[in-house]
Amino acid sequence: MAGTTVGLVVIGQTPRDDLTREFARLWNDAFTIVEEGALNGLDAAEIAGLEPRRGETDLITLLADGRSVYVAHDRLAPYVQSAIDRVCRAGADIVIVGCTGRFAELRANVPVVQPFDVLEHAVAPILPPGKTLLLVVPTEGQAGEAAERWRGRGYRPEPILVASPFADHAALLRDLDDAAKRVDGIVFDCFGFGAEFLESTPGRRGKPVFIARALIARLLCGIFPMPASAVRT
């Protein structure tokens, strides 16, 4: 499709230059990117009202001023839908939801890509059920939920490392170096982690590393015709 416009919907606020720069690099500027944030236009009190309560799954995301905040997954869904509506009105041909936590009942008149679906379908042909996965998740609150999802698909998620994608990664890389030696594959179950972990993940020793952002970038290159010279790996 000539002149494809990708709608990037993040669960925080825009602009997210880290995401748009990475996708533009991976696509070699072959697609137009329009971005919207689920928290765009909300004031401090409204954002505080979305803080997770006891028993709610939490998500971590960035505000426009660079601060990270925690929001409740389920209560964020209507705001994600509104952001999808906005990128569709801006002319998006396909929408990427920038979160590996799955949102039910999202609607659009164009395809909506949810990263966990991409992760699941990427892992399945490479690693059969029963294999061990090292999961990297961004919050303690998501560890149990992520483990349950992957167990439901027949995998053994152990160990689980918790690290914010917006903090220094030195400690995470040290933990990965040791833990990766004891598993069959590594899954970054958070959209905040970028393609740089494909090169920097130590201890992988030829083991597959699954990163949602990198997988989605390559998926779109396969869906929409584009010159082979435009695809960067």
C-alpha cells in the first residue's frame, strides 16, 4: 500500500520520540507515523484518578514531561479507545497499541495490532509448549498476570525479571546474563523495551529473544509492500 500511515497509540502521553525514532529507523522512513497517547489532554488529577487500586493490574508509562506513572489496566481501556479513534481520524491505515497488556473489545475501521498477540504467535513456531521462558516485565504487579498468560499457552515462565523500561538497564543486563543461561528463550513482555536488546542481551548463547517492538516493525514490512532497500535490520 503506497503512502501507508501507521497510527501509534501509547498508553501514556505523546510525543514519544524514542518510539517514533526507532520505528522510523527500522522502516527507513517508509511509513508515515501518527501518534496519540491515551493520557493526552488529561490533567494531573485525572491521571492520579487512574492510579491502580488494590487488586488491579498496573501498567507503567511515560508522561510528556518524562515522568513515569502507574495506571490501572482495565480502567485505562476507554482512553486507549479514544486515542485509537483519534489516529483513525488522522488517516491511519493500521493501528499499533503500544502495550503488551491485552485490551479487549478495541474497535476501529482499520486493523488494530496488539503486541501480545504478535509475541504469542512469534514464540509458538520457535519454542514448543513445555519450554522455559525468561520473562522481563516492567512492574511487580504484572509478573503474576504475565506468568499466567504464558502458562496458559503451555510454557514454563521462570524466572521472571522485573525492571522498568524507563530506568537504567545496567542491573537488568547483569541479571539477564545469569538467568538467560538456564532457559530456552527470552521474552520482553513490555512494549517499553526496544530493539537494542536484541544486540545487548548477554548470556543468550544462540537462544531466541522476542521483543514486541522489533517483531511488529518486521510484521508491518511483510504486510505492506515496500522497497526491499527500505527495510533495515
